[in-house]
Amino acid sequence: MTRRSTDPQPWYRYPIVWMVVGGPLVVVVASLVTAFIAIRGADPVLTREDSAAAAVGRDGMDTLSPAVQARNHAATPKEGGVQDAEAHKPAGD
């Protein structure tokens, strides 16, 4: 006849405890690592002078000019804008 031990085991001997505690523990450790990386590798704060100097390219031209021109070009209608749109309407409308 075999006797089963009815003595309770310590809490850390149950695998389900490690499954329940392990998930949140991994999340806390990952968040601390992420915070450490974010604080340690933070980008320097740029002053207005630094950002203005960065906007001017090597040749002295404003580096944002192509983007501004493209934005303005996309916002302007074509020649005869509304008339061209009406000419391309489907026949059923």
C-alpha cells in the first residue's frame, strides 16, 4: 500500500503559480528595459537655430522647397478644373 503525502508543498513548487506570476512579471521586466533604452538613448533637444540651420542644404537652398512645391502643385486644379471633371463623368449621371 502506498501512502500519498498530504503535506502541502511550498507555493513555488506548483507550476501553475509560475504560469500566473510569470506573464505579468515578463511584462514588467520588458517595460523597465524599454524605459531604460528610451531614457538612455534619448535624442537631444533641438533649438530653433539648429532646426533652421538643418533646413538649409549644403548648396544654400531650402531643403523643404521640393515638398512645399509638390504640396502646392497637388492642391492647385488643372487648367479648366471643373469643366474637365464634368467631361469625364460617366454617361449614366
